[in-house]
Amino acid sequence: MADDTTTDSDDTAPDADGETNAVAGNIQATYTETAGERRLSFEREGQTAVVAQNSEGYAMLRVRQTADGDELERYYGFDMALDHAAELLGVDPNGLPVPEAAADMGM
């Protein structure tokens, strides 16, 4: 899914906060790792969507509207989680930029 995406900027190396970013059009993607989760956050025109997985990387993916928001749905596959995130943002799933560090999320 994200393989077809053309980004305006290449993935960046993790910054001082440990974040990796990618941009496609007006969609900003940020990948971060916390003590308990791996998070891929998308922002577009003030709307947000987050795909989260536990830090061990083997649990189902959770989709939320914000990093700390309530879980909306769980998915085994990364593609399905990206579809839901794209729906929340009102964009085509193929338009979501996915930083390389997040490409292995899902089961």
C-alpha cells in the first residue's frame, strides 16, 4: 500500500526526540517509539490519525484519532490499519507517507 506513495521528502534519520518523519502532499507522518508503544501518527489539515502497536511489535495494531485517544478499532494487518487511518483523514490510503522505520508494523 504505502510502497506506491511518492513523498515530498525522504525519510529522515531519527531526530533528537527519536522521531522519524515523512511527508506526502499535505500529509505529515511521524513515527515514534515510547516505553510501551510504536506509534505512526498522521496529520492533515488539523485532523489526526494514529496507528499504534505495543513496543514488542507482535500485538494487533490499534487505530486512534490521537496518540492518547480511545481505540477505535484493532487490526492484524498494517494495510487495514492504514485504510482506517486514511478514512479518518479523508484521503486515499495510497497517499499516506510511511517512514521506513514504521514499514514493519503489523503481524
